[in-house]
Amino acid sequence: MTRPAEALYQQIAESIASPIRAGTLRRGERLPSVRRLASERGVSQATAVQALRLLEDSRLVEARPRSGYFVAARA
């Protein structure tokens, strides 16, 4: 059984992954900050970070220190 918080960060990750796969978000494009993503989605910053880390694990996005998250060069 899936926990609600788990499903939420997966839903957020998928909502970002879809436009990356479709080419709407292009390589090197900057994603919203963790704070902005959390605010826009009405979730905690921890949930936003979990979603971005899931995308990082899938190699769809990359974190750049002190710069934020970007669509990976080889998405």
C-alpha cells in the first residue's frame, strides 16, 4: 500500500517529467526553486525536494550547487 506523502511527491515528479520527455522543458532549462515549487504545489519543501531527487535519480534533472535544478543535458 502506498503512503499518501509518497504518492504526492511521485505525482509532482511525474508532472515535471512529462514535459521533459515531451520536449516542452528543454535541456539545460532551469526548474523552479524548491521554495517556489513547494509554494506552487501547496506542499512542504521536503516533499518538493523528494520529487526533485526522484527526477535526479531518473537522470531527468541535475542539481547544480548554489544554482538550483536544471533539465539534464541528456534527458
